[in-house]
Amino acid sequence: MNWYPHIKQYYKQGFYTEANIQVFVAAGWITTEQADDIIGSA
């Protein structure tokens, strides 16, 4: 499953923090580049 669009949307809505995003990277759900995009675009 492609988690990126879901995680990005939830981050923008305030459900996830930057720390949560890093957990998703560590779990392999998104890439470091995707995490940078999510955090940078908020």
C-alpha cells in the first residue's frame, strides 16, 4: 500500500507530528525524501 498520500494529508490536518513522520520512515512506510516533502510542504 502507498501510505505517502494518507500520511501527508493527516500531517497537514495536524493528526501527525514530525516525530510521527520519522517513525513512518523507520518503519519503511515512506522514504526520507517523502518525509522531507511532507514536513516541508506543511
